Amino acid sequence: MLESRIIDALKEIVGAENVATETQDLLCYSYDATQMEFLPDVVVYPGNTEEISRVLMLANGESIPVFPRGAGSGFSGGSLAKGGGISLVTTRLNRILRIDQENLLAEVEPGVVTEHFQLEVEKLGLFYPPDPASLKFSTLGGNVSENAGGPRAVKYGVTRDFVMGLEVVLPTGEIIRTGGETYKGVVGYDLTRLLVGSEGTLGVVTKIIFKLLPYPEAKKTMLTTFDSIDGAARAVSTIIGNKIIPTTLEFMDYATLQCVDRRFNLGLPVEARAVLLIEVDGDRELIEKQAAKIHEVIKPLGLVEFKVAKDAAESEALWKVRRLVSPSLRDVNPDKYNEDIVVPRSKVPDVIRRIEQIQKKYDIPIVNFGHAGDGNIHVNIMIDKAVPGMEEKAHEAIAEVFRAALDLGGTMSGEHGVGLSKQPFIPLELSPTQIATMQAIKKALDPNNILNPGKMFPVG
Amino acid sequence: MDPLKHVEKELKKCVKCGACRAHCPAFAAWQREPAAARGKVALAQHLMKQDITLDDQTYLAMSKCLLCGSCVEKCPNEVPTDEIVIAAREALAQRRGLTTFHKAVGRVIRNRKLMNFGAFAAAILGPLFFRKVPATSGLRLRFPLPFVGGKRHIPQLAKKPFLNRHPEVIPGEPGKPRIVFFVGCMTNFVYTEVGEAALALFRHLGCTVIIPKDQQCCGLPGMSGGDLATVRELAEKNLAALEKYEADYIMTACATCGGALHKFYPLVVGKRNPELMARLKAIAEKTVDAAQLLQQLGLHPAETGAGEKLTITYHDPCHLRTRGITRQPRELLQGAPGVELTEMEGADKCCGLGGTFNVYHYDTSLKINAGKSEAILKTGAEAVVTGCPGCMMQLSDGLKQAGARTKVMHTLEILARKLH
């Protein structure tokens, strides 16, 4: 519990109507998409950079933990107030400050919802490609802090690749700008890159300058079905090996297809064992050629069906298969651990085989789908927490999945981040020296360890 | 029994992904998590675990739901937040008693005679605003009830309720469908022209139209306040009234009444009163929206809807949209000669009426509605058309407040232009 003088001071900074202390309010800011719950002592909704700066100065002086939060849709517990403190909600900072058509950039506040930003730039014929699954509700501040990815990362990259500059409030309350409005710039350390994906542990992002692209002229969606998981996995590297970089290359394994089919009756061929959803975009003539070439090169890999969308409505129908995955999964088991390992894309077939072995060994259903084009597989370990011992078994299986990804030259998380959920596994991937280096940076910027403490690094 | 027990299984489905934040109109207005569907579900989960109580704060959070079903439609895990909120409100009502307003609502909707005396307007419509009369007119009446703000006005009531105007059975051609018309309060007391249009259209198709005199309010205003005893009473009376005639279809021209009969009767009333379930389901299966049925029966709007040139835009009532009825009314309207449809931005967004929501949150309801008015005006249409008299009332209010002269019409009024 925070002393009432602290609450009063917070009210003085942001206004009484922007400070919430009722239990019901706190409960509604205690969770994210991990389903973990930690109650903050107070929820604060600042309205601008200066207010955030003053909140952090107060918190730093009083050694009160501060947990930056956007939409609370993260998959790692990164925004949760473990141990209590201030939940700092940035959704009131929700303006698109400018869209610069000559320099192809935009400056936004962190509380802008990703899709809202995309739609605004698209009105001007511009394109902001990062498309995390949560884009309709997640905030750009959250995307930057977690370095969010998405299906289009295969061709366009992740959030990091679009951040040109930031305004950030440091844990001690000082306001700095990093990067800027030019693509080139080599003066000093690249603090922008350091801050993107730092999970709110190094600073609170208050303004973001994003790079934009011209909106592609056209796109083409293809749903391709294979008679083996290996065929689908090999198709990924074959397509790219043939010098075609699709916008997306989404993969669904047999378990995933069965889940969706049971509920929504997809009418897939009986031989179907894996599906790749492929999209190419760009110049109208070019994508026609690319689609034909893709068909040609994947045909020998056990292709059993090749569907091409003729228009936007048909494209939407093909995407529907992918979108139906989430609601279908819970028919397997009520609870799930959603991991997001990455391997070099040529190793996708190997990692899938390793996961199959792990599934057999632990006798737990594992459903795999995701962004095969960049080697990012969503590994869903489906369990029923009510069954004694299943949760423990799942934890062991997860550790093995991570080891498999690391053995193959990958990483344990491509998009979701460490936060709380991957904390115990960090030593599998990072060496003590790597961790110590990161901790030294953390200590330099946040000497009193008040900003999102207890996250990312191993505990104890 | 704790009403939340009825939704115990449903409560577990929510994984707090946050997808509802993109679709919940209450969240869009307040921008705070307790107003989002996810927040309300989280609080209901904690109510169930009994680590919060049914105090004012819980009450406040649960009051911030329009029961529009937008979140239910878009939820990746199919969490029925509308059903959960109804159960939570029921629990609140049981533990704390109904509010003065909801007591009045219950008293009035249970009693048709009271309603006929204009109490309907006073108790329900009064607080639900209504500004049919222009601000400059001295005819605007203020209504002195404790829960009615100083600026709210009584609507213009029809001189004679729809149900008193027609015989119970209006025979059609032999071999043509027999249709029972569930009229609903708004059509009966305020927008009688909607009822007349429905009647004209189905008679034009040769249908026998039956208007049971003893039909009651559908009960949704009571459900919205957690007064499930009243809803059960009304549902039973309506069952009796609707079962009395062998009908091929039960037709509604009000999205909300249709939603009640089609969805909420089995889902909420049936769950609490299993002995009624089979009958409720039978009624639900026969219930169809007027526009949907007209299309199904092959109405030619080219014949019935022809008229002067009229530019329109269409608003999707939540309780049609969530039942998948979005295409049919548009197709019919576009088939009416003279009618030119321009889509507004966010046609599928809730207008903010939300049953009794706007009694407690009038300012927020206005705010949601203002966005709607703006979208309507941007199209430049002469009329906004919709399939729900509740939405009509709300849209009229919003447009009047924006100083616009845009007409508000029901789909059926357009389709029956030539039949008058």
C-alpha cells in the first residue's frame, strides 16, 4: 500500500480524475494476455510527457516501482505490477502528431492503437507494415517496447525496423530524444535500437518517429496444402531460395488444421497434413509472375491443393482459415502455453520434427502454427490445469522446446518478449556475461531499479 | 442460487487477450479498462471468487455495458459478455435490491394497462430522453421524476397504440404463410407507422397477419437491470400469446424485441427456468426479422418501395448485426426505385442507446451517439434508415442535438412507400 501523501502527489501531477485506487480499478489493471494477475497499488493515467516525467521523478525519489502499460495485451507479463506499485497507463497519449509525406515518416504518441495508425497512413497511400495479431487493440508504445512482429515480418521486418527516433522519459525522470528524422545518423550510441524491445525496463516511450513506405499497388493471397509437414516446411525455404520474398508465409500443422476443421468444416483434402498461407505484394504484374513461380517451385513438394484468391473477398476467405485457429484451439484442452520460438528458416522442418518428439515424450498435445517465413513458430502447448501434474509436465516440455530452438541456432522468443513468463528460462539462451552486460545498462539508467523491476533478468 | 453460477463455465473462457477493447463501445467512450468487456468479465470472475463485493464500484463497472454484443461477435474465445453482465446485474439486484428506476421499469413493463395510460412514456421513454419536438417549440414538456434529468423530454406518443387499431387476425390468401406479429412497445406506442408498414407489406404478399392482443413487452429493459423475475413473467405471458396461433413465423420489426425472442429468451430465461426451455426454443426458432422474412418470401421492393428520389444511409442495429442480418435490409432498400444508399463510416457501430444504459450514463450515451450523427451527416443523406425503433429514437435525438434535419426512418417504411 502506498502512503496517502504519495497518492495525493500523483493526483497533483495528473489530476485526481486520472488516478484510480478502487479495488475494482486495480483488478482491471492486474492482468494481461498471460492470465497472470498482480495487483498494482494505484493506476495512473498521465496525459503528456511532462506528467510522466514528474511521476517518474516522484517514484524514483521514493523508490516506488512503476510499470508502464499500454493496452495490456502482452503475452509475457511485461506490463504487470508484480510486487505492487504504480501502473502507468499511457493510453491517453493517443495522438498522431504528424504524417510527413515528403520524408515518409510519422510522429505518434505511444497510446495510439496500431491499426488506427495504419488506417490513417493508408488514407494517404502510405504503409506501416508491422502487423502483430493484436493490431486492432494493442498500442504502438507497447509494440515498440516489445518489438512486436507479425506475419508481414518476412518481407518488411519487425517494429524495430520502422522506428527512426524516440522521445523517452528515463527512470530518473529526465526526458531525452534518440535517433531522429534521417535514415542515416552515426553520432553516438544507437539508443533507439537499445530502447526498442527493452520491455519498459529502461524508459517510458512518449513519442515515436516511424518510417513509412508507399502502400503496395496490389497483393495476392494463396492457400497451399501439402501432404506432409516436411513438404510445407521445405516449401518455405524453396520459395525464398528462388529469390521470392513473400509478404507472409503462414504455416499451420496437422493438429492445427484438425482443430479448425472440427469446428468450422474447412473441406480440406483428406491428404492435407499442413497448410501454407502465402501472400505476395507489390507491382501488379510482378506479383502475377511471383504467384506462378511459387506454384511451379512448390508443386514437387507434395502439393495437394493450390488456391488463389481472385479478389479481396476471396483473400479474406483464405485468411479466415488462419484467423479461426485461435478460437478452435481450446477444444483440445482448456489452457495453453503460447510460445513463439524462432529458428533460421531452413531449420523449420528440423524444429517441427523435434517438437513432434517432445510431444510424444510428454504425451501433451502441441499445436504449431505461425510465421514460418521468418522461422517464427507459435508452439501451443495445450493443457488442462485441472489435471494434476500436467502443468509441471508442460513446463518441462517448454524447456525442451526452447532447447531445440537454441540447438538449431534460434531463439526462445521472436515476438512476445521475456517479461515474467520466460524469465526462468533466460539462462538457457543468455550467458552470465551477456546478462551482466544488460544488467549494467539497466543499473546505469535506473539506479534505484524502479522502472518495471523484477522483469526479464533471472531472479534470485 | 448465485446468478453468476449460470455463467460459471463462460467466465472461464476469457483469457484476457484484450480483443474486446477494439469493439466495445463503452470502452471507446471511457477508455478505461473496467468499461471494456474484458474488465467486466474480470470483475465477474472476482465476484464469483468472492474477493470483491457487490458494492458501488462493482455496480458502476457493470452498468457500463450496452449489451450490444459487439464483443461477443468478435471475441476469439467466444466469451458471452452480454450474458455475463446480465448475470452480474442480476446478482447485484438480488443482493442490493433493484434501483428506483428499475423498480419503476419492472412495474410498468409488467402492466400493459399502466403502459396504455402513458406511464410507458413517463417511466421508460422520459428518462431515455426524446426530443421529437424542436427546441424552439413550446410543446416540449419537462418530466418531473427523480431519475429524469431536467432536460429530458416526453416523446410524442401515438394517439392510439398500434395494438388497439387492428383486429387480432387479418386473414390473407389461402396457402400463404401465417405470420404472428410481435409488435414491441416502441412500435406500439411511438412509431406506429412502422407497425402499419409491416402490416401493409405482409398483407401485400398475401400473408395472414396475426397480432395477438395479449402480447407484452419483450422484457429486455428488465433484463438490462437484472430484474429476471419480471423478464420471466413477461416471457411466460408472451409464450402464451404467441403459442395461441399456429404460425409459420413470428415476425418482429424491432431488432431488440427480435433479439429477446431469438437469443435472450432461451439463453437467459431458459437457463434459469429449464421447464420453459423447450417452449422458448420453439419460439426462438420461429422468430425472424421483418426485412429478413420479406426477402425470404420474395418481396419485390421495385413494386412496393418506389417513390421520390431519396438519398439514405443505413445504420446496423446491434441486435440485427449480431444475428447476421446486415445484407438483407441493404439489398431490399437498394431495390426500391428512387432510393440511393450511401454507406456511412462505422455503420455497424452501436448508437449508444443500450436499453437502459443511457439512463445511467446519459452523457456517455450522447457522446457515442454524437459520433454516429457525425458519420450520418458526412454521407449527406436525406434520411438515415435502420431496423430498430430503439435506434430510431436514439438517432433522432443525436441528429436533433447536432442541429440536423436528417429524417430517421425504418427500413419497412421505405419498402412500403408505394403501399400507403
